[in-house]
Amino acid sequence: AQSVTQPDIHITVSEGASLELRCNYSYGATPYLFWYVQSPGQGLQLLLKYFSGDTLVQGIKGFEAEFKRSQSSFNLRKPSVHWSDAAEYFCAVGAYNTDKLIFGTGTRLQVFP
Amino acid sequence: NAGVTQTPKFRILKIGQSMTLQCTQDMNHNYMYWYRQDPGMGLKLIYYSVGAGITDKGEVPNGYNVSRSTTEDFPLRLELAAPSQTSVYFCAGGTPNTGELFFGEGSRLTVL
């Protein structure tokens, strides 16, 4: 079955600390992978995406993600978190011929000063 | 260029009432989606459309209906509202094979 798992429901970090949000997927075809961010009261916004090639991809707001095929993972990272990064983060998977994306259940990030 | 616009932002319904959530986009996307978001459950796909006149069910279509008479509009109809339909609803448009979906700001619906 096709699925996306985000094992961490809620993560709390101090401002300036590094961040890693986990994402594992199960998908029959070669996956396209995405991270979205949802600020409070807003819709989702695309942070970054991976199709092929270099397994480390850069996104907006200083985020990056690494695709590891052997681990079926696509973890999101940021070296130094800012208070404005507090939000909910969603991992999603698709493919070149798909009609829709499959979203994970999200990870809520809280940032303490 | 407004992107994806949803109305209303908030609505309270009584059990058994009906309503339509409106969604319109000015980005000329063929693909449009309706999701519901419940705490800790992520996004669940209700219905989607791959172009005007074509719609299909998602994971949780029961209790909802959609239509797509134009590229711009993709309304979601709730018939006989139930408390289980209390949720935040998001409309999105975009291109799924690039992952670039553009979301509206959401519509918070409460059924009492």
C-alpha cells in the first residue's frame, strides 16, 4: 500500500538549535517527494521537492531534505531554527503520472526562545 | 492574481442542514482537490478533479458531492450535515506530478 509516515507528532526545539523531521514512505513507483509547511490558520505551502538526481535538495526558508532510497526516507533538516519556523510540516509522495499526492499526518514544530 | 480562494472561512451548521463550500482559482490549473484536516489525522482527500467536467472520489467522499463545470470553480456540497463533518476544509489546485499544489486558506466548519 502507498503511504507516508511521519513518526513524530510534535517536536519542540530551542531557537538556534538544529532540526530534523522524519519522513518514511511506501510507494510502488519511483517516488517524487515533497515537504509542505502550514503556518497557523493558513493553507499549505511547498517547501521543497525531490524528483531525481542529487539526493540533497534545498528549499525555501533555509530548509533542506535528503532522499535515502535504501531507508525509504526523506527527512527535512534545518541547521538553525528561527521562532518563525513554528508550524506544522507535512511530507508527501507522488509520481510523474499520478493524479494526487499522498500526505503524511504532519509534525507540529514548536520553537522556544 | 488571487490564487485559490475559498469561502466562507467559518460556518456553523445544524445537523441535517446543507451547504456549499466555494472554491475558485485564477491560475488555470486543471487539477483541483478538496481535503479535510482533522487534528492528528493530516489531510484526507475528499474529491478531486482533473479538468472541467471530470471528478473522482478520494479517500473520504461519503456525505459530500462536487461539481466542476468550469476550470475556475470547484464547489464542495455537504448534504445532511453531521457532527462527523466538523473539520477544516482545504481546496487546492495545481500540478500533482510536480508537487506544486496551491492551497486556499481553509474553511472551518462546525456541525452542532
